[in-house]
Amino acid sequence: MTGPGTSDRSAAAPTDDQVTAVPVAPGGADAPSPRLYNRDLAPTTVEGRSWKAYNIFTLWAVDVHSLGNYGFALGLFALGLGAWQILVSLGIGALVLFVLLTVAGYMGYRTGLPFPVMSRISFGVRGAQLPALVRGAVAIAWFGIQTYLATQVLVVMVLAVAPSAGGLEQVSFLGLSVLGWICFLVLWVVQVAILLRGMDGIRRYEAVAGPIVLVTLAVLSGWVLWQTGGEIAWSVPDPLTGGAMWVQILAGASLWTAIYGTFVLNFCDFTRGAVSTGAVRRGSFWGILPNTLFFGVVVVLAGGQLRIGGQVISSPADVVNTIPNTPLLLLASAALLILTIAVNLMANFVAPCYALSNLFPKVLDFRRAGVVSALIGLVILPWNLYDSPLVITYFLGVLGALLGPLFGIVMADYWLVRRGRIDVPALYSEASGAAYHYRGGVNRRAVAVFVPSALVAVAVGFVPALEPVAPFSWFLGAGLAALLTVLVAPRGRTYRAVSGEPLAVAPTGGH
């Protein structure tokens, strides 16, 4: 059986990589540094992992159907794409995403490492703070924003049950109504409570939320078809054809992949608990491909400008608002609430927990870092961020553009340069001669690659003259970073694989 850091061929024993297990004496010279190691940053043992294919499938069962994704996909109609072209675009994006997730997910299974520690391989034991904090900052901001969006759904539910609570909507504090504050804090507490149960708590929540979301959306789709007589607009007034059509199809596929640039980057946070590479592969395949096509069908229904009672249906939330029966409206709203919380937990809560724990491993374990992340997500008053196009477009947009180059560096260094041979114990060593200490704990080659790649990604995404290629900014940044990583890698160096099993902990608690 493989251990953390091994290069498994079929979840069996290591072969030609000659993985060795180095004993680590507590407090000895080879003991992990407390400034780099705690139980939540440690590799996970192979025994006791519990993320099966179904658990990974349910991650996508909820995340693909994020309410924000519907707004994005409906925008594809504005590009001149019809229904079948949108389905093709989303299908291509899903295939590409499946490949990227498999590559990233295998790293988590093979090493048992969370993303901040994985980043030490490329950036150094200190330089890894850069990718971890960029990913964490994006996640914290979106955690607050998504909680605010869920708050709006909960406010609707409260007013449906208790119309007298409408008076609380007339009084506001720091930009949010009193009722909004109450609902926001309730959702905030619920999410923190789930997080305090560690990754296992998130796994259990997603396992329940996935079927609820899929069944609810299937029922809502049937409701739309029944109410509208089943008439669907499969084309737009001025459809694109030929090369222009395929450019927009590929642009849509690229943008769909880029949406998950955040989650692809730290997918190892989840797959480090996977029971096998097969679980990673099957869970991602069934979770991404059929789910995305189902998502596309729902988008087609909405994009067909279907109307119920004269109201244009543009998202599942609009469908819920047309339900005349209050109990059914509450049930549908509750399902959307479950969906939003599930998306928030997986996409926007786990990453900053590990990032902050990596920053202060002596004082912040996974749970404490989660509370700190949630507090930051509260004090930034995310509803004001959401209402500011400047913040969303430039601050979060620029940070998001940096994720492509980070992905390219980490993946190319692991797979193409080192061929998966990782000295896991050295990732926790501050010794000047350790494999990932580089110079002062920072790999300056990785930084030198990141800077121009990031500049290109940001320029492509935001410079007006480059607008035609803007949809491909994530891939351009990732591809350039991967190429440069291979080009600047030291020549003739031999990398050895050393198992992290002596340092590993059972995947419980925070894991």
C-alpha cells in the first residue's frame, strides 16, 4: 500500500520511484519544524481515508449548480450562442475541467498534503505563503459574498412565514437591514458549526446536500416545462455560424473552466482524504460531465425566455418565486439555501482554513483558522463588496487572474520537472540544506516565473485592446507559467521520493 509521497501506479506498492520511509524522532534533528507543521498540515495516512467516489461526486453535484453559475451561463446567449451550442460549449469545458481535476486530485491522493504544503514543493517552505494567501484571500471574500446571497434567500423565507417581520427590513445598520443581519448571522453560525466538525463534517454535509440539490432542480425544471407548455427556444435571433461560432463556443468553454480555477488549485485539500485514485477519477467524471450537461439543460430552459405568469424565468431562484403554494415555496427555498451553503463550504471555506493554519501553524489549527476566516468574512461587510463593481471586477478579478499562473507552476513542477518524486519530510524542514529550503525558504525560480505569467494573465483579462482573447486568460497564464517552469528548471538534477508516512496523521478531525 502506498504512503504519502509515493508515486502509486494503481494504488498499490511503489515501484521504480524507490520510495523510502525515513524515521523521524520527536524533537530530533530531523523532526518537523513547529513553524511548518501541525496535525492539520501533516500528510494523511493512507489507512482511514474516507472520501469515496460518491463524496467527490456530491462536491460537483452542488458546485456546478451554484446560483452564480446560472448568471454566467445565461450570458452565453448574449454572445450569440443558441441552446445546442451552449451545451457543446459547457461539455467541452467539462471535459477539460475533468482532466485538470484528475491531475490535481491525484497529487492530493499520492502525497496526502493540503494545498499550502503542496505549494512548498515549487515555491519553498516560506515562498508557499504566496499561492496559499492569494487563494485564501479570494476564498474569504467570496465566502462573505455567498453568505450574503444565501441571506437574501433566507429573508424571503422568513417574510413568507412571518410577513410582520417586514418591519425589520425598514431599519438598516452598516448597509444591511436588521432582518438581513439576523439571517446573515444565523447562516454564519451554521457554516462555522459545520466547519468545526472538520473535513469529515463537510464530507457528510455534501453527501446529504448533493441529492437534495439534484432532485430539487429536476423538479423545478419539470415545473417550468409544465407551466410553459414545453416550448423551448433552441436558437437566438441572430445566431453565429462558422468560425465565429466556434470561437465563442471555445471561449465559453474556457470561461467555464476558469470559473473553477480556484477549486482546481486546491482540489488536493479534498483528495488527500480519498480512498483511491479511482475514487478521484470516477467521482470527478460523474460529478462533472453529467452534472454540467444537466446544468446546461436547466440553462437552456431559462435562456429560452420561458415565462410563468408573465415573469421571465432566468434562474432557479426565479422559478421558486413563482410557486403559489407557500409550503412548496419554503421547501424549494430551503433547497437553494442548502445548495449555497454547500458551495460556500467546499469552495470558499476550506482553502483559507489551510492558508491561515499554514501562516500561523503554532496557534491556528484547521478549526481555529476557520473561525478567523469566518470573522474576516463578516467584518469586511461583504454586501458592500458585492454592490461595488470596482471591487468585484478589479480586486477579486485581478486576484482570480493570478490563479492560472499558480496552477501552471505547481502542476508543471510536480508532474513534468519532478515526475511526482517528492521528499515529503523535507517539506516540514527549515534546515538550510533541505530540499525545499532553496534560498531563505523561497524558490526564486518560481517567483521569477510567476511575475511575468501573472502580468500576462492580468493584461489579457483587463486590457481593452486584448479583449478578443480575454476569455482565454486563465489558460494563457497557466500555460505560460508551466512552460517557463520547465524551461528554468535545473538540468541533470535527480529527485528522490521519500514517504511522509512517519509524519502522517490519521485523516480525522480537521482532515
